[in-house]
Amino acid sequence: MAAALTGGERWSWVPNVLLWAALVAGAVCGASAYHWINLAAIWFAAAFALALSGIVATTARGIDS
């Protein structure tokens, strides 16, 4: 934002705001899941991380071949 205010690119701050918004949204979703189902909410995070790592692994294999 400081760069945009001092004459830099006008919208260069948007990706950083989106990154922070995603962090806050994840924290809110995690807190509400923990509120409703306690420690079982960890399994949702673990399943999501496993799915993402599977997607990355298959995508990376396709790039190397």
C-alpha cells in the first residue's frame, strides 16, 4: 500500500490483501470447526493437506515427463 500511495503501481497491494484475507478466513473457519466438533476438526485439515499434496505430486510428475 505504501508503494501505491507514493506513486508506485496502483493495484500492486491487492495480492497481499488477498493473502491476508485467506489467512484470516482459514483461521475463522478453523476456529468455528473447533468450536463445533472439538479436536476432530484436525482431521478435516489433515485431509485437505493430503488432498493438496496429492494434487501437487501428480502435477509435478506431469511437468517433469
